[in-house]
Amino acid sequence: MAQILVRSLDEETVASLKARARLSGRSLQGEVKLILETASAMPMDQARAAAARWRRRLAGRIDGDSAALIREDRSR
């Protein structure tokens, strides 16, 4: 089976996923796996609609320069 690694999730997202997993009686890995499997099985029109909702939700958000953060972290 393939494995993936998701980097740089904010603590709030991880806490939310952990709470969701706990309420569902699953491990964090099991919960994330279910979310990914469900999303990958979604028809493309629904996926596009979900992506559009996320774009609206994140509109105007200013993200930092991740390359600068990585360089700073590596210099420690």
C-alpha cells in the first residue's frame, strides 16, 4: 500500500482531526484515511464545488513565504 506524508498542518487542524477521530472511535490515521478515501471517490462536479467553497473560505488570506520559514528552520 502507498503512503503519503502531509507537512505543515497547523495545530488547529491537527487538533480538529484528532477530536473528530476520537468522537468516531478511530485513530488519527484511520480518520485521515477515511477522509481521503471519501474525497477521492467524490464525483468531479462535487469535487469542483467543494474546491470552490474552499477558495471562497480562504479568499483574502495572506500566507507567509514557506521557503523563508524552511531556511530559518534549517539554520537552527
